[in-house]
Amino acid sequence: MTNKSNSKKCYLYVLDTLADWEIAFITAELNSRRYFAKNTKLELVMIGNTLKPIKTMGGITITPDKDINDVKFQAGDLLILPGADTWMDEKNKKILEIVSNLINKKIIVAAICGATVALAQTGLLDNKKHTSNDQDFLKMFCPDYIGSSHYINAPTVVDDNLITASGLAPLEFSYEVFKKIEVMKKDALEAWYQLYKTKDSKYFYKLMESLK
């Protein structure tokens, strides 16, 4: 069950070298709300291990809205962990310790690309169905990884409140996130996804029709 209250939030953890493109669909739609179902409210909040600005892989500077120590997660909230080359930095351990507690509290955790390696390092993928860039990729960067029997070779995998994705699947990742948090009507979401997936203009008109 997702949290239907007005306090429902999507927290995006920002860190240096954040892979801009992996979360671009999500940030664009959550900010614009152009295809949201009526009366749907969800606030996008940028969080960091401090309030110090970070620089993305594309060179964009982002200043966190909140320090992770000041965030009060509620059931149904969403935490997005984007890919980055800096996940193994000591300063990111704080958010991973927090994630360990969130998994069992009905907080939706969505991790893509390098963030899946960080989750593997903490043991959070040992008993959860998951994916990543590749199973050997996880083993290469996380020698202690023991979740191979739960690995699924797919662009995205959803196991209850955990969503994982390959860095090559930002569209599929976004689709599963939107599906989970129920911000779009089903027919709008399907049309939105097929429009970007197939590039067929008929899905644009289906998307417009779904908004009536």
C-alpha cells in the first residue's frame, strides 16, 4: 500500500558524479506533474549526506534540500538511489545504513546502476530478487556479494518495496517507479512508456486521451 496522504514524498539522494540521465525521466515528471492523475500529490526532495552542493556527471550543480539526518521517512515514501562513480566513498555509508532500516518499514527503495553495487556491499541484495548492470559486474565491484541465486537478468526487477535496475534501463526503471507510487492512471502510464519505448506517435495521442 502506498501512502495516500499529502505528506507523501519522493526523496532523491544526490552525490557527486550522479548519472544525470538515469533519473531524468523521474525528475522531469515529478516536477512537472503533467501526466499525474487528478488530486495526486507527491513532493520531490533532494537529500544529501550534507547540505553541500554536489556536481553531477554532466557537470550540473545540485544543492540538497535536506540533510539525510533530518529526513523523517514515512510508509509509502520513495527513496531513489541513482548511479554514480562515488558510491564507495566513505561519506555515502550514512545513507546505506539508513536504507538497511527502511527496507523493512514499507519505504520504497529504487536503486539503479552503481547504487545496486552499494546495496550489494551492505548485504541488502543477499535475499531479495534484484538486477544490476550484470551479475559479473556485481561480483567484480563487490567480492563479498552472495546474492547470485536471487539475481535476475532483466532491465528492472521489483521485489516488494525494492526496485533495482541496470544503468542501461532508465526508462524501464522510471516506469516501475511510477507504477509503484501510483502517480499516473494505468492507461496514461502505459501510453507514456510505449511512447518513449517505441517512438510511435500514436501513443502520444493515447496519452493525451488518457488525461481527459
